[in-house]
Amino acid sequence: MALLQFNASQNYAVASLGNSTTFDVGDPVYVAGFPFEPDSSDANGFVFQTGRISFVLQQPLEGGYLIGYTADVEKGMSGGPILNSQGEVIGINGIFAHALSFSHPYIYEDGTPPNDDLKADMRRSSWGVPIDKLAQLAPQFASDNSVPVRVEKPSPEPIAQLIETVDGIAQQISVLITRSDLENGSGVIVAKEGNAYYFILYQWKRNILSDMGLFQEALEAVDKAVQINPDNSFGYFRRAWTRVALEDSEKATWEEKDYEEAIADINKALELNPGNAFYYVSKGAIYTRKEDYAQAIEYLNKAIEAEPDFATAYAERGLIYAKQGNRQKFTEDLEKALRLRPDNVRFYTIRGNGYFALEEKQKGIDDYDKAISLDSEPPHQSYNLRGKQLFSQEDYEAALVDYNKAIELNPDRASYYSNRGDAYYRQGDYKAALADYNKAIELKPGNTLYSALLYNSRGRLLFQQKDYEAALTNYNKAIELKPGIHSFYPNRGLVLFQQRDYEAALADYKKAIELKPDIAIYYLHRGKVFFEQKDYKAALADYNRAIELKPDNAFYYSNRGKVFFEQKDYEAALADYNRAIELKPDDPSSYHSRGLVYYEQKKPKIAIADFTEAIRLQPEKAAYYESLALSYSQNGEKLKAGENFQKAATLYEQQGNTEGYQTAVKRLEEIQQFLQYYIERGDKLYQQKDYEAAIKSYTLGLSKANVAGIGVNLGEVKLGGKLVLQITQVNKDSPAFNVGLKSGDIILEADGKLLLSDNADTLSSFINKYIKGEVGTEVTLKILREIKEFTLTVIRVGDKAQVAKLHSRRASAYSRIGNNQKANEDLEKAAALYREQQ
């Protein structure tokens, strides 16, 4: 019972108080209050009920409940007045009839339960606390009445008038208590001092503080209760669940929660009240939260042994069996629970959860439908719970239907919006998800873990939208609210990584690892930052640690393989990529990475096989076609190289990747400078019997035969802040090979022209302008090899064998279309070129 104050300039009626000497079993009573979401035509939701006193206990129940009565009390009326026929307040509403057995309110203050027959009778009554409790809370306001007032039974007409009078009094002294995102309650105005009014709100102080999210303060309150009465087992029970709530509010993941102090309190409750079935169920419930199902079942078995008809124990145990995949025991336990309590809404939701765990979705849906049909209150919680089950099974569309219904029935519950936002997020509807996260934050401001998680969720969504600044703001807020949650830091680290603020990202990963040093993925992310900084030693150390913690994660091996690749330790890289593929054979990136190793090892045929498999697994990845094209080119298959560069360019263009598109087009153009490309393309068309098209391909190749390069492949690197050309491959027996040029050499000048540029396209144009030229001409190059500069001259030599092959192939095509004259001309040219090579 709490005494709260409000100030007002207008006048409010103050209750006249009775006491416990003024009532007895059989006396008429009148109760009032404001039910939560009542089915009432009254605009203000006020409800007034009549009944008679059914119990006046010698020993109060836990919480001070002493008065039982037949008047119907609904949820939300707790705290409202119980009045006698004189309109005096003799008690405060507390428990409504047929309260859930799991809440187990029928325990005496000393922790002992009433016998089964008495408990069954108790359940049929509503229960309240006598107004005498006010004397302990605020003795200055308590009644000094000590003489019971008896009223003779009036005639029927005066009874109706009496009820109307008491109803009027009740309406004047009752107040509606509303709290943000919490269920409404009721109160009674009991005193006035000047403009200050005092009203009673009946609820455990612990509960009030918990509802406000003040779990540490709630724990302090229940600690005080235990100190006052250390032999009351129920006090330890209350403290256990307060500890659970506190731990849930401070730790974001189940793996961080051990609930050891809560278990210790339940053990103390059992020590004071051995064999209490309710405490055993509570202990089992805590172990269930820890996912220690063996221990949970052990204590639920003890609950059933102590109280064989304890339906909740069967239901909870059955759900665990379902999670373990034991369908038979699940079915038996839930059937037993529902035989004992056939209309229990919660048991149908539990059985529904069990069916979902067993992947029998339709049966799960059916049980939730049954729960919703039985629920006497708006079933928004059932819709929300079923939505969560459907979400866990990745049926996001069905989950959204349930979340929508839950929000329709209760539009002020923040968690419903955040749940729906998660479903929209998984569907990729980021706009709708963002709107729901915004609404949830609007409804649930404050410094709770839940609020911090909402900011974290919104940050995650904004990150996916590449709105990095907004994501960073949300992650900052989450960390400000709950700086001890380790998972927030790597999320922010990902944003900082994308913004290339590597030092800040490293600081966040370091903090996450300090808070939780056994999470492998944190080392992986930090290793990726080190990798980008080219600190391969540090990256390797982090990847090693990640693999030590999670030795069966393919992704960790593939990332470590990249470090070995950069260090040119190709055998170690291959070992890691092989392991990654063994662990996850459907991951295309591992095949691609392994193919790159084989390419560097000049094993193009094996590389081609890996790149082909990567494309089979992920056919829309443009970079895979580029790598395949390079391997075909390395293997001398220029046409296939060109076809794959063309495919890569097309995909890049479709995907809006301008840089990728330009690179692929540039490489395609380079391939098309090779005479072999036109020979292969012409041969392919010849095989298709498209002789005219084949002749055009051979002719185009011959048109390029008068221009030659020096027999190298060129790439670009930075030197002194400028882009320069670097030789990446020297073809055997080419002019460059014959004068001693090597892969890695940098071309500084060609015929005195400085080949430096800020622009990649300009640099590429230098190849055709200055490196290539007419067959037989010379080009003088200034070369930088490591730190040494030198000059040499290379003769541009055409490939007579390729030119002869083009004439020979075209002659065959001309012959196929009956143009023997041109066929003979080409044959003569081919023969002359072959003789020159001898």
C-alpha cells in the first residue's frame, strides 16, 4: 500500500474511513474502480459492483489480504475502495477471483499455504486489504472508529436507494491512476491538508518501482522487507524475481545471465518453507531462463511430487520437453495441465509455443487461436506472443498480421512496435521498420535497457540504409544509456569502419573485448580493421584468437587466408581456404579467394574451376566474372576472357557500380587488342557455320596486326602520389622478355614522355599512345626496378604466326561461301608468313 500526494485548487471528496471492527462475514459490501480497458458504456470507465463478505481471515495472506468478498473485481480495479453500507471505506481492492495459479497469491504471510479445500474456496472470492493498514502507513489519517455500526436490513426500495448513495460516494472518492505504457489502476482519496490530497495506491512498493523500470530501487525495497521479516519465505521469493528483473535489465544476452543470486533466494525460501511446490516451479522457471533444462525439469518434478495437481508445473515441464524435441512427453504434460485447468489461456499459449518449437506451426497457430477465444481481456498479448513465434520461424508476413492486431488492440505498448519493426527489417522494408522504431522510442523514453536496445535497433537499420551519421547518433545514445552492454560497441565500430575512422573503430572493438573477451566475432572485426591498415601481424593475431574461440567457423578461416595471401604465403592461404570450403561448401567467396591464390601461382586451369563454382553459387557477383576472365586470359583463352569481362561490365552497369563498370570495359578493350581474341571469336562463329561473321572477325583481327605492343600486361600503382604503369606479367619470348623486363617493373617514361597521371583513364590512354606502335618500330623506356632506374630500348614486333593464322582461317571461311579467289589470296599470304618464320 502506497500513500501518494497530488495538489489541486479544486475540491475533491475525501473518503470516510471505517475499520476491521465494522464488518463480518455475510455483510454487504460495495467495490469500485477503473478496470483496465473495461467493457463499459461509462465514458470514464468507472465500475461499481455489489457483493457480500465471504472471508475474514484470522491470519492475513501474503500482501496483507484479509477480506474475501463475492463482488466481481476486474483487472485495474486494484487500489479501488471497498465500502460498507454507510459509505465508509473498510478496505482496498487487491486480488480478483480465480487469479492465475502461477501467481500463487494464496499463501499466508508466514509462508504456509492453506489446505486444498480452503484454497479452492478462496479462489472463488475477490480479496482486499483492510483499511487498518493505513494506520501503519500514515497513522495521522487513520480512523479512530472502534465501535461496530450495525444497520438493520432495510426494505427492497431503500436497498436500491442505498446502493445508489454508496455508488455516488464511491465515484467521488475514487481516482484513476494512469502510467505510461503500463496498465491503469485505481486509488482512493483518504485525506486532505490544504490543497494537498492524499490517495492510497495498493501495490507492493517493489512492484511500483519495477513498473517504473527502477529495478535497483525495487531490490532495495524488497531487501528492506527481508530485513524486517527474515523468516518470511515469500519475501525471499519476491527478492529472487526482483533480482531476475534487475539482471534482465542490465544484461542484453542470455549468455551473460547466471541468476545465481536469484537461485540463492529461492533456495532460502525453500529452506524456510520446505516442499513448497510454487517455489520449486519458480526455481525451475529460472533454470529454464538459463536454458539449463535438466535442472529445470528436476525442480519441476519436485513441484509435481509436492503437489500432484499443480497444473502450471506440468505445463512448464511440457514446454521444456518440446524444446528438447520430446513430443510424447510434451503432449502428455500439456494434456494433464489442460485436464486440470481446461480453460486456462496461458496453457494454450504454452502448448502453442511447444508446437512451434517442434516445428508444427499450424497446431501452434490453432492453440493461440484457442487462447485468444478464451481470453476475457483484449488478447493483444497473445497476438504479440504468437507474432514472436512466427518471427522466430521466419514467417515474417504472418508475424506482421499478429503484430498489427496486437497494436490495434493496444496502441500504446512500445514493445509491439519494436517487434513489428524487427519483422519489417527482416523483410527489407526499412521505411516501415524505421517508423515503428521511432514510435517505440516515442512511447518508451528513458534510460532503461529496453530504450537502449531500441536505439541500437534503429542504428542497425540506419546502417543498412548507409545513413552512417544517423546510425552513429543512435549507437552513441544506446551506449550513453547502457555503457556496459558489450554488443553496442562493435555495432558502432562497424559504422566507424565504413567511415574509415579506423582508430575510433579499434577503440570500440577494444572496449567490446574488454567487456566480453570470449566473443570470437569481436576479434574478427578488429582483425579486419588491422587488415585495412595493413597491420597484418595484428590482424593475424586477432584472426588466430577468433579461430581459437570458434574453430568451426568458415568465415574466420577465409579472413585469415586473406592475410596469408597479402603476405604471399600462398600455401598457408590455400590451407585456410580449403578449411573454409570444407566447413561451408556453399560459400562462393571462399572459392573465389582460393581461385585468386591459384591465379597468382600461375595455375589458371584450377583457378578457372574455382571461379566457375563461385559464379554457380552467386551468379550476380560481377567481380567473380572479372577474376574468371583474368584466368582465361592467363590460360591463353582470350575470347572467353573477353566474354567474361563483358558479363562483368553488364552486371556492374545494372548494379550502378560505375567504377566497376569502367574497369571491366577497360580490361575488355585490352583483351580486344590481342589477335588471339579475333582468331578464337572467328573460330567460334565458323563452328556455328556463320561464315560471314567469322570472316568479319578475322578481318578485324588483321586490321590490328599492324599495331604491336612489347609483350607485357600492365597495371597501375601509386608512386609519390601519382599513378604510374607497372608491369604485371611478361609474356615468354616477347620483345620485353628478350630485353630482360620483369613483373613489378615500373615504366616511368616512354620516348622521353613522363608517364605519370592523377587520372586512371589518362594513364590507360598512355598505353596506346606511347607503349604500342607500328610493327617494327622501337620505343625507349625508363624503368624503375625497386630503387634502381635504367633505360632500355624495345622493338615492337608483330606476331607473324598469329597473322598467318588469321589469313589461313579467313581463307577457309571464304572457301565455305564460294569465294575461291579471296581464299587463294589469304592462303598465299599465310604461306609467305610461315616461310618467313622458318
